[in-house]
Amino acid sequence: MKTLTRVMDWDKLIFGHYNIDQIQQAVADPKWQEYRTEAIGTSLESKYIALQDWLEDNNHSERAKIQVTNYVNALKRGGPSTEDVKEVLAMFTLQHSILEALSETMDMIERGEKTSDIVSALDRDHSIPPTDGRQLVTFAYHLRDKLRAYDKSWSQPKDVRTSLLEGR
């Protein structure tokens, strides 16, 4: 099974509008019913990956597309479960925390602070363990160099931080 490395784009799992006969015929498949029921109670990420796997396992057949489209539309109608909402909120909170830590790391690099001091600050201020902190510092150096190569106006810490937090 895959792991999710990008944002879930549910619209990529909608393949068109199907009439009720097409849907009933496609979802009557016992293998689909078994596959679908295995997803009950799993996270949104697991459901998303499972639907992608189903499409691949079925060679993106029209029947599989109808099944997946119907499933995604049913999820939309039912609304997210409380657990799904908590999971999404936790993911956004984590992403924001990582961006803040990355932004602060880049600022500290620009001020010429030592890697060991940056790693200590990440551990203290963001509860990022030293091993992960070192990886973040390495990534920040790489990102800074890429940003500078891309746009010379991003060379100042405030510009980098503002761009990261604004999503530019």
C-alpha cells in the first residue's frame, strides 16, 4: 500500500456523472462491496489511498471509476466523521507548526547562528527532537539556496518568512 506524500485531492477521484443504472450495476460487484466495507472506520488518508489502489488494481476501468466516484460522492453527502475532522485539523495544525519552525530556522540561519544553537531552539520552542531538528536545518539551508537562485529579492529573512507563511 502507498503512503500519502501530498495533499489529498478528492476531485481527482471523481470521474464524471453517472446514471443510477450505471451506479447500481457497478456497486453490486461483491469484490467492491468487500473492499468498501474494509474502509469503514479508517482514516480519510487510508480511504483516499485505498481508492487510488482500487483504481490501479482494476486498471482504471470505467466500472472502477464509477465505484470510486460514487464512494467519494457518498462521503461528501454523509459529511466527515468527528474523527475525520479531528484528523484534518491536526494535520493543518502540524503543517502550520512545521512552517513556523522552518521560518524561524531560516531566520536564525540568516543571522549566522550555529547549527547546534538552532537545533536546541527547535527542541526547546517546537518540541522537535534533535535528529529531526538537524534534518530541518539542512532542509532550510537547501531551501534558502533554492529561493535565492529563484528570486534574488527573497534573500532577506523577513521576505523568506513572509513568503513561507503566506504560501508563496
